[in-house]
Amino acid sequence: MRRPVAIALSILIGAAIASPAMGEPTGTELIDVEGKSVDGLQLRHDFDAGWVIDNQNLLYRDTSRAHYLVTLQEACRQLDVRGRRFHFFPSWSWRVTASQSYEIRPEAGPRCDVARIEMVDGTRASTLRAEADRRIW
């Protein structure tokens, strides 16, 4: 009689360990430059610039001049501080994937989860950069 109970208990514990915790990010939505949802985005080079659009959106530019709009799951109050540095985690590699969870890590304060990464064209990137430059801190 004990054996079936032990087996059932071990199955329940295994399922609880394997499933993501409540509230834990489970992946990132990726959008290509044409607006289509994709499983991965191939990055061409490393990033050389970033702009804070508001406390939920950041724009990155790589050395080939491709732009990526990063949208956080919720507002990140640490991005309201002008000049505060932040890092993308895990560090950019040559490819971002939808199955991976990403974070923005400000130099101070809690981390902020990324909900979406969207490749944007040059026209939209120019508009977003101008919006960041006009931002009232």
C-alpha cells in the first residue's frame, strides 16, 4: 500500500519542480522587422548604444545599425533615474531565442523582466530615439 502512495508523491514533487514557479518569466516574445512573431532573432554584432524611451521601453542599436525595441513586462522605476546604467542579462549573444527569459539589470534596485524584443526599421528607430531625447526626466 505504501508503494503506490510513494510513487504518486514522487510524481507530484517532480511535476512541481519541473514547472515554472508562479510569476516566474517563461520566455520572451520576439518580433522580426516585418512584425511577425519568431522563435529567434539573429543579432549581427554587439550593441554600441541604448536609449531609455520610458520606464518600460528601451531601444538598442548594434554596430551594423540594426535597432531592437525591448519592452519590459511592467514599468521599471529604476529607469526613471536619468543616467543610471543598466545591463541586458543574460549578455547578448549572436542570437536571442523566444524560449529564453531576459532581464534588464539596473546598477541599483530590482531587476526588470523583458516581455518582448522587436527588431525595428530605421524610420521607427529614428522616431523612438527622438522620443527618448525629448523625454522629461
